[in-house]
Amino acid sequence: MAEILVCDDEKNLREMLCMALEDAGHHPATAASGAEALRILEQNHWDLLLTDLKLPDIDGLELLRRAKELAPERPVLLMTAYASTATAVTAMKEGAFDYLEKPFAMEDLHLVVTRALEQGALRRENLRLRREAGEREAGEAIIGAAPAMRRVLELARRAARTDASVLITGESGTGKELIARYIHANSARARGPFVALNCAAVPENLIESELFGHVKGAFTGAGSQRPGMFVEADRGTLLLDEIGETPLALQAKLLRVLQERVVRPVGGSGERPVDVRLLAATNRDLPGECAAGRFREDLLYRVDVVHLHLPPLRERREDIPMLAADFLEKYAGRYGVAVTGFAPEVMECLMRYPFPGNIRELENVVEGAVALAAGGRVEVDLLPVQVRLPRMADGAAFVLPEAGFDLDAHLAKVEADAIGQALEQCKGSKTRAAELLGMSFRTFRYRMAKLTGK
């Protein structure tokens, strides 16, 4: 199971915790002081640090900080008999996964240790994927453990070794530009520029100028000369995103540039040679567009030398926990919020939601939840309504009555029914009921108090 270091100056408590962790199948070791714990942490790999807040030399918060410097992905649990809101907030800001108030039941210990180890494993998997996928410009990695995504990354790695044009297809929000950046970063052109143009975002009368440049006075508003994106991408890579949106007249000129590798600016008479690798992306069916007369077949053959198709998020659901954890870490740092993970019911909602907006929608959902979180874990009430609504047994979405209904009252009833049934099934044991519902004992107590008003 897991290697766990227990740090506490009380010998009896250390021994009791070790016995409990051993009974659960873990491999614990002990330290009687913060200095001893640091020496042990530096020498060996540990999956989890469980430490008291009050130690004889350095306090638990200082040990937390220094342990995080050694291994940022390793979760740390604090134990304290002096619990307070200020202590909890400080601990969460410093990166603690959770804290336990002494005295605590061994069942509570096992629940929180299990959750902490799950998060630690998730973070280590993220780091492994970062190393395998390589770093992209923003310092982030493409995350993909699903077989379909691993296949795409393998093909992208192979394509990166060549100078062939690549057509990247997939629904909106699946990460087509990230794959394009990955190809560039792993190619012989990595030291050259990466230039991207969203063809759908440029007015039709300006896109030629954006691509090929213009001379001064070429048209109204052209007060100075502009080189254009082909020239800017010289000796590098040019991504034409949403290439299916380019007008037919421009497609002929684009084909000429790709064939002859020279550009002529709008209003100019001279030509300039360019050395550019072209990547293109679209969410359209380009062969269908060719059949309808909206896209040139000869241009399609030129850009579709290597074809990469990105699967939608609903076809790679096993990647959702890793992606969500990555976004949580990103936005917790950006907004300065001490959020360390997701409540179990949050992950259940994310795993069952179809995400029509794909990865972009998942990122938006996590960003919004982190921005609203007060600290600790992201709770289910911070998710958008459409994400947390239950789904029918046959997979169909919840159908809103025409007359509408009270959503808060509905969710409260569902929650009250679930808690009541869990307590009945567990014969009144709140600890076991919390485990049955996949939440921490602290969260369970909070929800019970919220429902009963006590």
C-alpha cells in the first residue's frame, strides 16, 4: 500500500497511529520531532506525511512548508488539539490536504488518509504525464492517459520529426491548438516562431492581409507596411485554426503559397520566399465541404498530409480527474485560493456530465468553482446547475418541467433522502454513512447540521 511518515512527540500516539495504519495495509514509520521528520523525508520516498501541529522544535506548519519544498505533489495531513478557523485556513494556504482535530476516531483517520493518498497518486500521475508529453510554451503539458489520446500523442510525436503538413480535426474545445504547439515544440523548428491565426475570427476583407501582409496604402487604413503571418512564421510553424472558414478566393492564393513557398503582399508587386511548416485545424468535415463546393479539394490534399483526430472528452472520461486536478492547481495559484481538491460528489458529477464543450468547458467549470471556493475542497454547490443535475438511469438528461421548479428545494430533498438512507443502512453510524456517501466525516457533519438546523 502506501509509505506514510507519522510525526508526533507523543510516543503512545505514534505507536497507536502506526498500528492503525499497519492494520489498513500501509507501511508507516515515525519521527518524534520536525527535524527528525525532515531528515527522513530527505532520504526516502514517502506517499504521505501525517504530522502534529505542535512539535518540540519546529511547528507543524513549518514542517509542512519544508516538506512541500521537497515534494510538492506529496499530501500532508495535520493533527492538532488546538484547532481553530485561523489554523485551518493557514494550513490550507500552505498546502495541507486536511487536518484532524484530536481526539479523533480511527475511522475518521482512515477516511482522510484514503482521500489524501488518492490525491497524491493523481498528482504524481500528472507529473509523469508532463515528463512523457514534454513541456509546451506555457509550461503546461498535454494530459492524456486514455488509449485514444495516447495514440494521438504518439502520432503527433512521429509527425513532429518531419516537415509534413498536418490537419488536426476534432470538436471545438478538444485541444487542437495544444497539439499543434506540441508538434512545433518537438520538431526541428522548435527554436523558430510559432504563429497561430483563427481564420474564423478575421473579417473576410482582412484575412488576406493578415496572412500575406500588405504595403503602405494598399487599402483604406493601411497606413504602414505589414509583413503578414507567413513572413512572421518564417523558419517556424504557422497554424491556421478553423481553416474551413477561409473564403474560396483566398484558398486559391493559399494553395499557391504552399506550392511555390513565396508570398506577395496585398498591393505589392514583389515576392518574398518563406520557409514555413503549415499546420491546420478544423471542427468541420472538410471532405464534405469539398463535395458542397465550399472548400478546394486540391488545398485539402495539400494540408491533409498527416491527419490527427482528437477524441471528444466524453470518449476519454478517464482523463477527467487528471485534467480537473491540473486546472484546480492552475487556478488556485492564479486566484490565491487555498483549494486542495474536490469533494467526492463533485468528481461524480464531472464524470457523468457529457461536456459538449469538451476540455474548454471542463476548464471553465473548474475555474468558476475555484474562484468561488472559500478554501479546502470544491463542494458540489459550486458547480454550474447543468453539471450537478442528476441524470436518468438510461443516461438521458434531467428534463425541466415546463412550469419550472424549485431547484434548491429539489437538491435539498435529494440530499436529505440520501443522508437518511445512508444512516438507516449504517444503523445510525455517521462515520460509516459518510464513507458510504463518499464524503469526509467533517463534510457529512456540516451537511447534517445544514439539513437539521442543529
